Amino acid sequence: MSSGFSKTHLEHVTRVLRTAENAPTLPVPNVILDSWRRSVQQHKLDPASLQGPRILEAHQLHEHRERVDDFLHLAGDEMSRLHYRVRDADYCVMLTDPLGCTVDLRIESTIRSEYRRAGMDVGTCWSESEEGTTGVCAVLIDKQPVTVHKHDHFRAAFIGITCSAAPVFSPTGEIIAVLDVSSVRAPDNRRSQHLIRQMVIQSATDLENAYFMYSTQDFWVLRAHPLPGYVDSQPQCLFAWDRDGRIQALNPAARRLLLQRCGRIPSHIEEAFAGARLPAFGDDNLYYLQSMGLHVRLKAPRRNTAAPQATPVASALDPKVAQALEMAVRVKDRGLPVLIHGETGAGKEHFALQLHAASKRRDKPFITINCAAIPESLIESELFGYAAGAFTGASAKGMRGLLQQADGGTLFLDEIGDMPLTLQTRLLRVLSEGEVAPLGGVRPQPIDVHVVCASHRDLAALVEAGSFREDLFFRLSGARFEIPPLRERKDKLTLINTLLDDECHRTGERLELSETALELLLNYSWPGNMRQLHHVLRYACAVCKSQIIGVRDLPKPLSASAPMISVETVSGSPERQALIDALVRNRWKPLLAAQELGISRATLYRKVNQHGIKMPGKGSYN
């Protein structure tokens, strides 16, 4: 974009802000004008800037995606359906996390490069404090669907883009994602975006409801709609409560209905439906609640949920990790703090997620904060929140801190060794007294939160050096668990297959690893651990031009070591090739490959040995 367009946009923004107070009509919607004012007054941004959006480093993107991992798997299909409806008009579909970072994308390959230059790519960040007015940040701030059309953007870098975005709320009422449809080729008329905006809102609602049903499988769930034909397919209101009748989750429509009906959100389902007769437990027929004008159907919890499973994926884990997870669940459910130690990228947050999912708090929030990734000046407000007007630039409504958001659940403090000493003192007080005081707040508020910490550093050594409080160290290290580095794990084949499956699901591709490439991955030293493995597989999927990922598709540090791997090729017979093809298609799982070939597993092993096929990580079968 030329400097001439940049100068013209600067003059436009300046003129609108100068004359807005006295103008009878505004050239931009109020939500845009308010954002422009914040961009100038609070964030000190330049409307003439042509700089593109900030892009996350690969390891940062991995961390952002991990935090919403379950949601991403669920969101993929809905994003693909929405993209199918808008792709012919050259729109892309983006999904961002609650911090405004793009964690998934759907776009036609023919226009990917053009859109990437415009800033629409996985890993781009759209916070108002950095980029000014955008569709994503407007949704995150106002929690409403919005269209930001071309010159509505604050910075000149984005005035060629049109964005229609909508929030996706979690079952507990927090924004979990923003769904955005954008184009660099949209018509100039703002009204042309009306249909696109409605599509985004509907897809966001469908995704919201799907995630609600996924997250509340262990609760009683009431689906409701004014029209009986929509109760099952497109429910308007969703209510979830536990076996004691305590309300655990509501979708936005249900939340609005209860606020209108009761003036607040009741804690018990009987209070919420006072005067209305709910279906009896176990009755899944369709009923009409005349007093509320809703047709409803009750869904019972899934069975066998009384006792949590100690190790939900133990059979797929490295024995050391599985044993650590089982012990950690026992410790955590007794209220003891857990400290996880391991090399950077070894999977400490994933271990914490599994621990939370297997514990008694699995139906409550799991909140993560990386103490090393957030500036020191922001950690305090992120952890403890702040009251309205606590400081210059603070939200007029205040903000709930992560400790409060994790109430009843688990707060995972990654890289706790990087927490400033002043905040260590405040955290210790919270853990000791069970209450938190937001910045600028008058009254402490009680919380019930289990803290799980992780660090790649030796906290005992930090205590000796005086950079970590000794009393906090003993408070946090009730039980310590070591996560082995990837090079020492016995489940590398399972991890590689799982991550490759995830990447293929994200992109809609179906790729497999060749025998040599898989053997190379299994024998590599992995100094960057799980994080490096994830990046290597993502790179390989991006550059691979066929259905089979070969050594040539791996990054140079790995592919350069390929000659050191000896792979026997005893014969080049069609039968040998058929065996290898079946094994590759089935991720080197002998049972599945044998079933595909119509032979027994014993016969498969005999033929593998006969043809000198080296099973990755195992060698030949003798």
C-alpha cells in the first residue's frame, strides 16, 4: 500500500475524531469510534502505520494452541463448513484464542500468499493495544459480533481488509475464541457484508453449542427452543447442572433468559425454573414449558462418571510418565500442591492438563499462565485482576484475574521460577489464606483453587541464590514429578502418530511417514523435545508434495543425519512393497496392517522378517 493511501487514511481518522462530538451523524459506527479513541489516547498508535501484525514465534504459537487444544479439535469441522460457504468469494476463515492470536485458518491455496502478506495467517496477533481497531479485538472488548469494513480499521496497513467476527463463549460464560471471516477483495459497500456477518454469527453459535454439549457430558443438560423442530438440531438455550441440581454451565441465550426471568443467575436449577415443571430424570421425551414458551428435552449424564479414572491415557504413555501421572492424581485429589519439573518443551503443560482431566476437579476450569512469557508489569493484573478504575487505562468494569477464573478448578503456573519476588509474596498469601484481593479492590474474595506449577529450572538452587522464596518453594513442592525428555521416552512412536494425526486433521490432509523418515524421527536426540517434534512435523506436512513424508521433507538438522540410519532392502519384490505400504498407511501398527492385508499378525511378523523389513524402533522380527 502506498504512502499516499497512508496519508489519506491518517487525515480521515484525525478528521473523524476531531468532529465526532458535534457531528449529527457519524461516518463510522460507535464501536469503531470508541476503539479509535482508545487507539490514540491509550495505546498511542499511529493511524498512518503500514506495519503488518505481530507474528508469534513457532514455540509461542504451539503454547497458544495447546491451551485450547480440545476446542481446536472440535472447531475444525465447523470452520471447514463455514469456509466451504464463503470460499468462492475469496474469503478466509480465522479462529483466534482469547488473547487475539490466530490459532487456526481455512483458506484456498491459490490466494494464501496474498492473504499472508495482508496479515491473515496462523500465528498473527490482533490485540487492540498493538494493532488498533480490528474485527477480532472489537469482539474481545465488546463481546458482540461486529463487522470492521476497510477504512474502519485504525491503522492504514489494514484498510483493504474487511472482517466480520463473532465471539464463541465457553459453557462458563468466558470468551474462548473469536471466529472471523475476512477478505481483501470485498466490495466497498458495507451492506455487502450483511450475509457474511450472519453466517459467522450462526457458525459461532453452532460451535458454541457443540462445545457446550462436549464439555457437559457428565451433567444433566436441558436443550430448549421456542419451536419444537429445533430443540435437537439447533437449540436456542442450553442448561447444565450436576447431580445435586447445582447449575454448572449455561450458553449465552440461557444466561440472558435467566437474567431476564430472575434478575440474576441462580445457583440451583429448581430456582431457575421455579413455576415450570421440568421433565423427570430419565425421561427424554419432548415437553413444552408454557410459562417460559420453550419446548425442551432432557439429556442424562453419561454413565460411570462417579469415580475419575486415574490415568485416562495410561496405556498410550511412556511407563515413567504414566506412573507419575497416576501418583500425581492421587496427590492432587488429596489437596497437595504439585510441582512438575522437566526440560523446556518436554510436555509439562500437557502433563498438567492430563492431571486435571483425571482429577476430581476435571469439570472445573483449567487456567494457564506462563510466568516467563508475560511481561513483569502485566503478571500481577493477570493473576489477581483489578477493580474498576484501579489504574490509568484499566477497564471501566474491572477484570477478573486468572486466580478467580480458576475458582473451583486448577491454575497451572508454568515457569514459576521466573515469577518476580514481589508477586511470590502475594501468591504465598493467596495459598495460605484462600482468598485473593484484586488490584485496587477493598475486600478480599474467597477462592478454592488448586495450583500446579512447572519449571525447567532447579527451584531449590533458585532458593539458595535468593531469587525464589523458600517458604513458597516448600508450599508448592508438596509432590514433585519429573517429565523425562523426549529422547528418553518409550512412547515416541505413539507421540509422533498423535501429533501427525493432529496436523492432518487441522489441514484436512492425509499424510504418512516413510519407513526411513520415521526411523530418523525415532532415533533423533530432540534437544527441543515435544515442541521441536511438533514443529518438525508441521514443517514436513507443509513442504511434502506427495502423500508420503520422506527424509527430504524434514528440516535440514534432521535430514542431514539420514545416512547414519541403516535400512535393509533385502528384496524389491511386490510383496515386500505391499507390506511396507500397509505398515506406512497404518502408522507401523502391525495388527492394523495385518487386518488390512487379510493375514494374521503372526504371518505379518514372519513376512516382515523374511523380507528384512526393519520396523521403526524395533528392528526386524526374528
